[in-house]
Amino acid sequence: MFTLRCLSRPFEVLRENFRFGCRNFVLCKPNQKAHRNVLETKQFDKPLATQSLRSLHSQQFNKTPILNAEVSASVKTDFIVLSWNNNTQSKFHHIWLRDHCQCLECYNHDTHQKEVDILQLPLDIKPSSVELVEGKEIKIIWPNKHTTVYSIEWLQQHSYSGCKKENQDDEAILWNSSIASNLPEPITFEEAIQNEEQLFEVCQRLVNYGFAFLEDTPCNLEAIEKLSTKLGGFVKETHYGRLWEFGTNGLQFADTAYTSQAILCHTDATYFTDPAGLQLLHCIEHDGLGGMSLLVDGFNAAEILRKNDPESFHFLSTSKMPFHYFDKGKEHFMAYGPMIELHPFWGRVARIRYNPHDLAPLNSLSTDDIPRFYKAFKTFSSILRAPDNEFKFKLSPGKLLIAANWKVLHGRTEFTGMRTMQGCYVNRDDFLSKFRTMRGNRL
């Protein structure tokens, strides 16, 4: 074993952006880089009901170290250990380091695809030499003289042990009914369409809170399609079609959305293996009473369940339930999934799949699991439908709702008269790709 030791340059800290509802925020001028020990933090005078999902599980993560102090590397039998300046360590196995080589021979920098053949790599491969260069790079020479060079920053970002980098797609903020008095400044439809910064703000609100409103939206399907294209590239087509315009003049599909009765909070398309990502909804006409829309933060409800009834939380996050859509002679969709889906690496809530109307006959559970299911299902439902967790509002012509179907449940109260809705779905993967690209262009 040998140890290499040196000093590295300061590592830039990404600025924490001010987000509506966040309790703490950092004051930075536009395009200003924030550095440790020079950040000014202020508190809102009024406590908010919102809370970062990441903060609830901060014990699961190590903060990313700032590489402005001593960094060391130690070569062991099967791996290299990097010791960071915050008293944490990261292990990198030799086979992993060889497999992830970023040289022109092993990695196509035009397509960003690996070109290493695993069959050509010995599983017990060991480096001939390892050099820490000016605290910025690790240079590895392998027995066949092949050279691999990693930046410290890249290794830190992709560490699979020790100082793990938090998943920025999970910047979820929890909220309850009090969110109604803490809504952000409105954004108009034209601002989102014409201004990239305003569009990014809409996307950021969807990632953080699971919903966003646009004002002054034209009452036509062309506007719905134009916005969906901005958010994800194209509309997600389903058996409902690409773009919808529907009222209460007949049951066009086997779905309670096409009636005037109240609809309990739910997520859409639970019967798809990959449920809808974003849902756009615009009420362009209503000449009666009722029809209040409601949103519920499913992540918040799941965390309440995790805290108050861990057994039920574990059951709903590990047991797959059957969901279906059945329209005799036309369609029969079927999918299975947990009501509370967790991130495979971070353990945070990643998706809610909840719709009591779409539950198929529960013949996929064991005899012992039936009582456990009904206990967990009822407890979770009582949290979701608690008035303190419901955000109610009225959709009206011009006010468009965009909802993240993986986080936020939606519903409505019963109504009278004619009510006409427009909308569509957008794939989650396409939306998140757009969001990551826009965010990366701002770093």
C-alpha cells in the first residue's frame, strides 16, 4: 500500500436558488458564484408548512465535500480510497476505474457512450501505478500500459460510496393546505412560451412542488400542444387521444372524469407500466356551481405515513398492487406497482401510484397480506384525504394547471351545469430530460 497526498484548488459551491416556500435562502446576485463562508442566509418571518424532502432524510446523505483542503489517495488490494477533507472516504474498485475510463479509446465523447468491452477486462485487474496530480487528477497506469486519468471532481460526483452526490432530480419540497397562502408570483402563458428563464422557473416549480399555474392561457388546443412541446418535446398519446376537449355530454370513456360527480384525489394512468408524467388541465367553460379542484402532495402524505405507521409505509412501498382500465370490447390495460415507490438508491419517495377507482381485484396478494393491505390502504387514504393536506382552488378560463403526476394527486368536487376541459399528458422522462438540460446550461 502507498499513500499520495497534496493540496487541491478550491471547489466551487453551486448556488442554492431561492424557491418559493423554502424557509432558508441564499442571497446571490445574478450569475454570481457562491462560496463557502460568504453566504448570507435569511429566515422568513412567517413559518411555512413546506419542507424539503431531502432534509427529512439528510442522515442518509453525506454533504458533498469542498475540495479546498488536503485530499489523499490510498491504494488497497482491490480498490483505491480517496480521503476527502470532511473526514469521509470513497472507495473505487480497480475494475470500476478501468471500466469507466474516459480516454478517447474507451469513451466516445461525441455520443457520450462507453466503448469498453467487459470481456477484455480481468475482474482482478490491478493498477501498476497511481499518481495524484496536483490534487486535481488521479492518473492510473494499468499492466498493459493503458493510462486512465480522472479529475477529482468527476470521481467525487460519481462516487458510489462515502461522499455521494445527491440526486438533483429529487428536489421535492413537501407542502400541505397552507401552500394556498404561499404561492409564487404568477407566470403567464406567453412568458413561459417566449422566455426561457420563465419556462425554467415553471419546470423548477414542477420538480419542487409538483404543480404550477399559468395565467392568461388561450382557450384552444393549439395552446395546450405548444406548451407541452416546450415542456417535453411532444404530447404523450394514450387511448384518450393526444389532446383532449371533453365535457359532461356523455361518457366518452370508461372514466369518472367524464361525469359531473365528485372525484377523490388520485394519480392518473395507474394502469400503465409507466404512468403519465405531467398532466395539463384547463377549464375553458363552466356555467354551473361546484367543480372545485384539489391537489394533495402525495410525497408529504407518504412521509407522514412513514413517521406515524412505519409498518404500513413498508407494506405499501414494497408490495405491488394490481391496477386496471377496462372498457368492454375496447380496451383492457393492466399494470402492477407499489402505491409508494421509493428511489432505488436514495430511499426517498419517488412516485405515488394511487387511484382507488382503478384497483383491480386483489388476487395478487397472499392470504396473510390482505389484512395488512386494508390497514395500510385505509391509513394512507385517511392522510391523503385529510382537509389539512388538501389545496383547493377554482380552475377558470385562462388559468392552466400543470401537475406532476408522480408527486401530486388531483381531484374535484361535484358540479352542476356544463363544464368543458382541455388537456394532455407529457412523458416524465421527456420532461426531466428537458429540465436537466436547462439546468445544466445554467451551471
